[in-house]
Amino acid sequence: MTVALSEVISALEEAYPPALAHGWDSVGLVCGDPTEPVEKVMVAVDATAAVVDEALAAGAQLLLVHHPLLLRSVDTVGAHTPKGALLHRLIRGGCALYTAHTNADSADPGVSDALAEAVGVTVTGPLDPSASEPLDKWVVTVPQSASAAVRDALFAAGAGQVGDYSCCSWTVAGTGQFLPGDGATPAIGTVGAVEEVVEDRIEVVARRPLRSRVLAALRDAHPYEEPAFDVLELADTGSALGIGRIGVLDTPLTLREFTDRVRRGLPETAWGVRAAGDPDTVVRTVALCGGSGDSYLGTARARGVDAYLTADLRHHPADEHLRGGGPVLIDVAHWASEQPWCAQAKGVLDARFGDVDGWSVTVSEVRTDPWTLGG
């Protein structure tokens, strides 16, 4: 049995749906033939020259990275450019390149879940939740003799999907009444006479973009000239998806103690681990955001956590945050905050393809943190 690159991509996109990526981002397949076989994969945060060297030396057919190699203002991948040269080397070496960036940040589990696990935080939900998927509830009344046909038509149009379950509906019987007027051609009853019919009330949910398809299927399958139905837009109830995570410690720690735990849990870097705030502050609840997270300082404060762990914090935003009464801060290197995701991504692929002969996923040993000296 061989695994095609397209199958690996499908597994990755189930775990890290591209639709979760921010509009400015660039995710997915950068180079490679989806029909080609893959048995060796390397996972890294960045596609640097050293990582490409490592992947090719290991015989990898796929390099999976978190940070996009090509993002803004790219108008050439000529081999005379640094990024173009890397792509040429990957293509010549038979190694595809795939990126999972902000879609991996927002997925459940995602980058911040891996960070939380590395530092001993139990996740309770997202820091900045995504909106729940827009859904409609369809309420259709139909003669009982046609209930099965209408229900099947709704399902075929995509209604009735709830998570991993399909063909979901709720039905209750009742009595329908109508008076056909002049010009009507009723399927049941006669013009000018009130008709009562035993009907089923069928309720299903459907994704809002499917509205026109569901309506067409309903009209086509329903026996009535004028079907009775309601379409109700369901409220946004939030989501387990989103940027960052909120979590709790199993045992309260001081900021000093928690900072030490973070230092032990993450790979060592020249940047190190810094904390801001009273070292004796007791930390029970924690907000985390893998990567650059100072844009979520206000969100962390609003969520009422004791500490916020992220990367790339700057002097003035951090100072103003603390002056405003925000939670204490732990600042780590960008690369270190996202490196635990590599093991998570390896687990996603091994869970799907680990039983395939010759299958192998390795995490890059190259430290792509750009800082080389620290105080």
C-alpha cells in the first residue's frame, strides 16, 4: 500500500481546515505533485535552508511547516532569489512543501493546545473564539405519506448534518388546514372547501450557504403546490475554534514557579523566557497564544486570567497592559512557542497512516529561531 500526497493533504486539512486561515494568510500546498507517493515526512516550524537540507538528507517526500515560505509580494520564484532557490531544491529533490499556519492556530486542537500541553496547562476553551458556523433551521410540514421522500431530499441537499452525524431530523405529527382558492390546483382537497390533513412537522439544520440548494430540493420533493416551511437563522453560540487558549493549572503556582515550568517545558533559545509582573503573583488560570500575541493582551485581560503566555511581546504594549491592571505576562521566543505543534502534527499523520509499511514522520531537529546570542 502506498499513500499519495493528496491523501496526506486530506488528513492535514481535516485536522487544520484551510477555511480557518485568516484572509491575509497563505496555506496549503506550495510545491509538489498530489499524485506522487509519500512515505517519509518531516515537520518543522520554518522552511529554512538548514531545514530543507535536513529534509532532503532524510529522503522526505513532504516537508510540512507552520510558517509560510511565500506570503506577501511574491512575483518570482526564480532560483536567483533565496526563497526561489529553496523551492527549486525541494522540487529537484522530490520533496513537496505544505503550510498549515493560521488554520493550525485556530484548529481544535491546534498550535496553542500543543503549547498548553508543553507547559502543563489544561485547556478549557479558546482565548478568542471563532464565530460558530452560520446555520439555518428548516421547519417543513408535509403529508405523512410524503414525509420520507421530503426528508431524504433535504438530506441529499446537505441538511441534517450535525458534527460527525448525518441524516439528523426531528418529526412530530399534527393537523394541517388550508382552503384552496380560485386558480389553485391542490394536490389534496378541492377548490372552495376547507381541507384538514394529518401532516408531519420535520425539523432539520443546514449550513446557511446551502439555503438555495435545500429550498430547491424541498420544493421539488414536496407534493403541495405551495409547501409550508420556515427558515430560522440560528444564533451564534461560539465555537471551540479560535486563536489562543484559556486553561487552568492543576496546582496554583507563583509567577516565578510557573515561569520556571515554562522554561523547562519549551525548547531552549537565546531569547529565553521572561516574565513581567510581581513574581509572587499566584497563577491559577492562564491564557496562551502561540506566536506573536500582543494583539490579544486586551482579550486576555477581559477574560480575567491570572497570567498570559505568548511570544514577541514589546516594551510599550506590555508596560501599558500591566499599568492597566492586566494579568502578569510570560514572554517566550516565537519559535519556541510554536515548536510543540510539530509533534501534534506528527501525531495527526501517524494516526492516519502509521500502519502503512515504510511510513515515517520526523520532527526537524533544526532550531529555526533566528536569535543566536542572549544575555
